[in-house]
Amino acid sequence: MGLFGRKAADKTQDALVRTLVDGRCWNDPALDAGVDAVEEGHLTAGLTLLKESRTDPELRSLYVEALGNAAIGRSGQVHGLLTEDTAREDAADILLWLGRTLIDEAWEIRGAGSADTVGAERFKLFFATLGNAREPLLAAAEIAADDPVPWECLQWFALGMQLERDEKDYIWQRVVERCPTLYPAHWGRVQTLAAKWGGSHEEMLEFARGSVDIAPPGHPLTSMVALAHVERLMGLFDDLAQRRKFVAAVKLNVRYYDEQVRDELTRAAQKWCAAPVAHPRDLQAHHQFGWVFKEAQEKERARWHLYQVGDRVHHWPWASTGKPVEAFAKALSSLGLA
């Protein structure tokens, strides 16, 4: 491509990036409005959403995740919503939101890099902030005893605080006792079992395959196997790069998606998509399958999944290859979707 052709392509790519929505991976206008309001400091909008989601763990987990992220830097204001007159059910909502916000604030401090990229002072602040999330989440779990979402949030507390494996397993059991197919809890469990957090590729993949097995037909939980393969691939790549086996690292992506892996991914996607049931995490799951099928050179399948997400971008796995929005835009262009 000539100089002017490259410039035109760059402009087209930049224009596409500007049309994409970063980090709001849902089809929920009420949640969009609630997040906007919270980011502007109007926290009562968040309480309304949490109240409406009390009987739906999947929706509640999405709402508290989005609202926690929107309230980063405002945990003190969330705490201030609690008064002596707050009803117990409302208190459970506030405590859950507070705990999740503190977790998000802590991980914002830490950053997404490996441990060796985080300085001692930043780690100290990370642990101090994250440690404050424990009590509100346990209090929310005590008030709303059937709610799995406080326990789902505690997975990220346990991961960051480097709790022992038996403590992480205890939290996981509290989740599945209340909602055995909770999507974000399975996502968190995949991370807990990943090699980069002290687990192993084998155990992580075994769990992900089990998630496919227990997923009801039409449920996006089957995308856990796609997530696990991304994590394994990234782990193998990092290991080769650290050992300075750069040629092997470059070739890894071509060799990784062999017939067995492609068949496993295809079966998992078909179990979900043959008769899908609407779910709050549909777009998130489409991103997982879309990415792995693109990498596996299954372009038709990748194209179909990524078409479903519209303009909404999920951070992972696009962040594994660059800035998420730019990486997603590049994929759309390469697949003829933009």
C-alpha cells in the first residue's frame, strides 16, 4: 500500500475507533443511563438499579460491576448513603456496591500489569484499599443470605489479597450454593485457577470444560472454554518470551489452534448459539468466541460472533494484543465488518 493509501486507511481506522463504545459491554439503556448518572455524582440512580435487580443474580452482578467501575474515586460517597434509617435490604445494596467499588479502586491503583511492574508503595496502597472491601461484602452477604453476588465479588478480593487456596475455594462454594451457573463467578474462577495466579493451565481448562458441561443449552457460560484457551495461550506466549524463545513464541499462535482445539470451541459455541436464551453477558461471551475464532482463522465464525456485539467493546481479550478499542477495530476491518 502506498503512502497515501496508508494515510487513508489510518483515517478510516481512526473514524471507526471513534464510533465504538469502550467498556460498556451490554445492551441495557437503563444501565447506560445509570452509569452516566453515577459518573456525574448522582448516586441514587445506582441504588435504583440495584433495587430492581435483587431477584436476578446475573443482572445484579452486571449492575454492581458497572456501577462499581462508574463510582471509582467515589467510594466515600457510596458509604455516605448508609444512615441509621436505611432499611436492611437497601443497606445490602449499598454495602455490596461499596465493596465492589473498593475492589475496583484497588485494582485501578494496582494496574493490569504483572506483579514485577507494581512498585512497593503502589502495592501497599493496593492492599490497604482492597482490604477495606471485605467487611462491607460480608455484611451484604449476611443481610441478603441468598445473594451470590457478594461472594462473587469476594473472589476478586481473595485474588488480590493472595489468600490461600482453601479460602478461595470456600468463597467459590458459597457462590455455587446460591447460583451454580453465575457467569462472572465462573469468569473469576477461571482467573483464580490460571497459572499466572498460582494455578495451572490443566486445572483451569478442566474447570472451563466442566462449565461447558453444566451450562444449560442456550447459556453463554460455554464461553468459559474460549476464555481459558486465551489465558493458556497468553501464558505459553509469555513463558516463551521470558525464555527468549522469540521464534517459537511467534509460531505459537499458528500451532495452538489445532483441529482438537477448534472442534472444542465450535462445540461449545454451538451449545450456546443453537438456541440462545437472552442473557446479560451475551456480548461478553460473543467477544470471547469472536476473538478465538479470529485467531484460529475460523473467519466466518469470528465474523458472526463479532457482528453480534455491535459497537460495544469488552476489555478482554482485546487488551492482550494492544489497546482494546483499537484492537477490536482492527479485527472488524480485517473481517470485513467495518
